Amino acid sequence: MNTTFDWYYFFGYYLMKLFSINQNWIILIGSGVVLVSFLLLSNEKNREPVFIDLDKCDACNLCSYDCPYEAIDMLMKDGKRKAILSLEKCVGCTICIGSCDEHAISHPLFPQYNFEQSNKVDMTVFSCSYFPQHEFPRELNVQEYKVPCLGSVMAKDVQKILDNNSEKIAFLGCEDCYYRLGKTWAINRFLRKRAPLFSKKI
Ligand code: SF4
Ligand code: SF4
């Protein structure tokens, strides 16, 4: 009969050879604490929550469908259905901002767009704040807006920029969305598969 020996036990036996039982317990518990702290510190809760202006909310439900963290519930408030935010669950991804055609949701990291017609450029670029450092060709006159997540770009705003500022727009986003669904929702809205839909002109 062959007795097999799993390789990962070698590590434990080697430590037992080097250190006393008490020291081994300290190493075991210490590495557990380091691992748990790392997981807690590296989770996605790294931004402050969004703010929802309930006076502007018309209870369309879209933000509650789109939030990847189930942080918005449609509940009764002062006799009306409203989008109510759970501060504990919200990670500040801002994806819900792109869901809201009423501009009811805001976040301090969201840029101010310049819709002035005097601000004409060759191209307007929306780049995800997690997208790596990049440069544009010098001959191209570009207005770049760094957005907290591509999912936060509103269809209405893109239309306004196309009407006033530039005929071309571009989105720069990461291969894997840091907040899971931002890129997917942005693409689906562009393709008119998910509300709020982008204009047919885009
Ligand atoms: S997307 Fe805007 S209008 Fe619709 S429920 Fe959410 S906050 Fe209200
Ligand atoms: S910011 Fe992100 S996590 Fe917070 S409510 Fe909006 S979609 Fe949900």
C-alpha cells in the first residue's frame, strides 16, 4: 500500500522544527489576523456614499435595479415612494448616478461638465478614475472628464455634450470594472438595451 503525503504539510512540519509550540501558535494566530485585516482593508468600501435628493426622485426604480450592492430600496416616505439609500451598503461606486435621468443623485467625485457652446473640442472623453495614466495625441483638442465609474455617465449629459461641445465622444474604461457592473451597464445603455436609454442619434 502506498501512503501519500500532501506537500503543504511540509511547511507546518518545518515551522514545528524551527519554533516551539507556543511560537507556532503565535505565528498561526498572527498570520490569521494579518490576513483578515488585509481583506477588510482591501474591500470595496473606499468612497463616501452618494446623496439622493428625494425631492427630485420620481420613483422610477432604475437606481435600485442598477445598484450592484443592493443599497437602494424603494420605500414609502411621507406618503410617496422614494429611493432610500442604505448608508451601510453603499460603496460610493456612483453607478446609480448614471441610472437617474432626474439628476437626483450626486457624489463629490463626480465632475462638473462644461456644456457651454464656447467649449468646443474635437472629442470629449469620459475616463474611469481607475483607468491607467494616459495621453492623447497633441493635435487632438480633447476635453477629458474623469468620472468615478463609467456607469455614472448619464445618457442625457452625453446628448447635451454632443449637441453643444463635440461631435465625438469616447469612453475609457477598465477591462474588469472595479465595481463589477459599471462598464456593463454603460455599454448596455449605449446599445439601448437598458434604461435610461441613450438617444438613437448616438
Ligand atoms: S433613478 Fe432617480 S428618479 Fe429613479 S428612483 Fe432612483 S433616485 Fe428616484
Ligand atoms: S453609489 Fe453604488 S453602491 Fe451606492 S447606491 Fe449608488 S450604485 Fe449602490
